[in-house]
Amino acid sequence: MNNVTEKTNGLVRDWMHKKKYLARLEAERCTAIEGLTRAETALGEWLVPDDAKGGEEFNLWFGSGILNAWKATNAENEPVFHVKWRKEPDGIRESGELDL
């Protein structure tokens, strides 16, 4: 190590490690977002009838909760599905109602 102190070497290695770690986390985040988008689209397509009008909302009891789904369009006029809990199930984890 010509003209490089141990401290500089350690700091540079730590910095490089953290940059690589952050890049991996960002890649995992992108993968998770894509997976969630695909899952929400599949669930929305299942819950929203084909002839639904834009913005028309549909609700479905699921266990002790209520799912809310609707279809919108994006800038390219393609369908985009949205799903959320209208009423979150009671005690999801405690009751075993959903395996999460």
C-alpha cells in the first residue's frame, strides 16, 4: 500500500461496502415494488368486473375485513387497478385469519 494509511484504507473499504450494500437494497426495493404492483393488478383484475366504469368502486367482504378495488387508466389510457382495505380485518395475526 504505497502512501495509503491503514485508516484511509479502512475508510475507503467501508465506504465502498456501504455503497454496494445500498445498491443491493435499492435493487431489492425495486423488485418488491414490481412484485406488489403485479399482485395488486392480478387481485384488481379478479375483483373488478370487465365492464366496470372508470373509478367505479367494488367492495368485497374478506374474512372480517372489506377489500375495496377500482380500475383507473394511466397516461397511455391503459387500465390500472387499485386495491386497499376499506376495513382491515380484526386481529389478522392473532386469529390466523390470514397467513401473513
